[in-house]
Amino acid sequence: MSFSSKDILVRVMETPNPLAVKLVVNFPLKSEGKASFKKQEEIEDQPLLSHLFNISGVHQIHVFENQVSLNHGGEISFEDLEKQAIEVIKKWGPTHNPSFIQPEEEKKKKDYSQLSEMHRKAEEILDRTVRPGLQADGGDLEIVSFQSNKIEIAYQGACGGCPSSYMDTLFAIENILRYELQNDKIEVYPV
């Protein structure tokens, strides 16, 4: 796919997290899966993503389909962050390769066939009920551990560090899983 900077459209959206912004573009940023980066050094051969880390205060980048979420520490105004991010996307978008694979991504791919039945069901429930909403807000979650009735999850993208993710969303996830798995003993914890 060949296009120029003039062809790029960027829509900037606020997220429930006051320290995150989501940018939606008219070209793919990640053709398969998702990717999160907490350090610029984690990014290999992706100038667009690397240059987004050069924006003052950006400390996490989450990429999913045609959107990128930038988490920042509040050192930059929303307007300045928006302006700088759009400049980076327009300049480096035409060179971006959406088929990139993070070195850790292969290790992280879950083989659901190896999971317990309850864990597999929990993943399916979250795929259907919770993840679409989180992804629409520029975030996501991953089940890190499912042992007995204790589930540990990691928030990603705009959900990482968001006050509502640690209160409202966590409570909702626990209730949805308790109801759908018919198990009132399930407890969900963030890691």
C-alpha cells in the first residue's frame, strides 16, 4: 500500500484516562494483534512509533488495528500532544510497516487449547463483553494468571493507570465473570 502524507487522516480522541489520548488513522498501524511499548528501546525498525516516544512526557504506546494510544505523565497539554502526534504520524506514516512483530509477541501468543476450560471460557467472555469497549477507548487487558478462583489481569494502552480501570472496570469484569461462569467466588486483581 503506497500513500503520501497528504493522504493521511488523523482523528484525535480523548479517553476515560485523563493521561492518555487515542489517535485513529485511515491506514493500518498493526495488521494483526496488538502491541504495547513502555520504552523506546523496545521498538525495532518502526520510525513512526519510535518518534511518538520523542514527544515530551509520552511513556507508553499501545497499537491496535488503526489506532494508537499514547499515555503521558501530564507534562504536556492535550493540544500540544495532539499537534505533535499528528505531525509525527503524517511524516512517518507512509514508511510504517503494520506487519511488525514484537520480539516478545511470539512468546505472548496464547495457545487457548493449553488453557484450562474455565480460563478459556473467561477469555471468550472477555473477548465478547469487555475487550471491545476497552479497545474502543484505546486500551485492552490480558489475563496474566488464572488459578483456582483468582484471576490476575494486566491493563494495556489507555487503560493502564486509568483511575476508572482500577475501580469501575475491575468491578464490572469480576461481576461479568462471576455471572457467566456461575461462580461467586471469582476474584479479579490488577497486576
